[in-house]
Amino acid sequence: MRPLAGKTALVTGAARGIGRAIALRLAVKGMRLALADRDMARLALTVREVQGYGVETHACDCELTDPASVDDLAGSMLRRWAGVDLLVNNAGIAHYGPVHAMTEAQIDRLLAVNFHAPIRLTHALLPALLARPESHVLNVGSVLGLAVMPKVALYCASKHGLVGFSETLRLEYGRQGLGVTTLCPGFVRTAMIDSAPVAGAPLRQPPWVLCVTPNQIARAAVAGVERNRRRVVVDPVGRWLRGAMGLAPGVFDWMNSLGRSKRVAEKRAELAALGANREAALRIKLGIAPEETPLSGKPMAA
């Protein structure tokens, strides 16, 4: 989609990180911007920076877990500028830990922000996007939407879903002038990891040498929009992970199987001990003597 100057864009999650960097890059290109976030104090700082480039900017308070708030965001965008040329679904959250350690509220929130909100916002703005001769949707996914890693199952699921939605949308509406690009960053120097809920041991930041900056991501993302690229994978770690998963998925299964038998035996012993402890505690609570019939209902040996 070229040129970008004078056109209108909506960016979610614009208060910090990749969203802020994309907003600044679009301002350099001369776009009018509606910037959405729930952290209005941080968003005000981004708005001030963007206005330094002399472009019209509007700040929007939006809670992406609330469908009514997402609908209000789309409505305010259309009322203010009577249309949109570029939608950037950037907002996202993470959670680190095994699936069983997540609460239902954490699962619902992650899927609402990472998956449901981009679909709902795209659906609401699709008629306005298609009314333009040329328009674009940029969905910020992740290299974990193309590959997988342990202890981020719901994050991977949300990003895999977003990749599928994006690429199907591109096929459905490409002939009508709508471009769709999926941005798939790898390790990025943002606060997402620091702010992610963690079950268990503290989550370590990846080595800085393996990370790219939000500004690098933003430059690649905007170039991808201008060239109507299907996917943008920026960093070498992301490219390696995507390639490894595609070419040799069995290697990951083999790596996962190392030590499996030993761990399974350890887990069985842990569960047996846990079961015995629970039964003993229940006996005490119910006042059942050890020599009486077991709680399992099996007869005791004479």
C-alpha cells in the first residue's frame, strides 16, 4: 500500500514496545493516527512523540478484553475520520508456565487480547477498509505462531490462530484491494516478558545478542505493509526456529523424549505419595482407623 502519507491508521497497544515503534514509523511516513491502549498515561507520551512529526493524532482508551470497548473503538475511528486505510492489531499479552497452572481467568484474558480482539476489530472495520481503493491489515503475531515452545501453550495457540486468520483474510479479500501482512517477531527487547504472569521459577530475559529492537521490528513491518508482504519474520532466531520446525519437526520430539522414561517414573512416585498422603489426611478428618476398610473400597488383607 503506497503511498502512506495522508492516509489513516489505527494502532492498538500503542503505549509502548512494538506498537509505539510502529506508530512513530507511520508518523514519519505522514499518516494520521488513532492510537489505542488501556494505559492512557503511557499512551499520552507516545501521542506527544508522534505529534512531533506534525501528524494528526488521536488517543483512544480501549480495554480489548471487553467486546463493547472494542466496538466503541471501531465506532469512534469511523466517526472521527469516516474511514480507515490501515489497521494494526498489535496489542498482546503473554503467560509463562504449564497449562495446568493457568487459571480460567488467565486463559480467557490471553485469548481475548491476542485472538478475539483482533478478529472483532477487523470484522467491525472491514466494510470501511474495503471501501478504500487500497487498504491494509497488519496483524502482529509471533514466530511462535509458526513454531512452538514449551510453557507458552496458550500464547502459541493464540498466535497460530492469528496467523491462520490473517492468511485466510488475505486470500478472501486480496482481489478487492485489501492487503494483509502477518508480522512474526522472535525475541524483542520489550516489557512483555517482564509483565507476563509466571508460574514457577522467575522468567529470564533472552540474551540481548539474540534480541532485536522494537524500532527494527517497526521498520520491517511498515516496509512489509508498503510491499504487501504476506509474512514478515525479522530476526535470525525467529527464522531459524521457523525453519527447524518446518524441516525437522521430529527433532523436537526426540529432544522432548530425552529423559522421558525417568521423569515418568518420578511423576508416578510423586503422584502415589500424594495419593497416600491425601488418603491419610481424609482418614483423620473422617475418624477412620487405619485398620478399617480402605477408602478405595478394596478389601484389606487379613
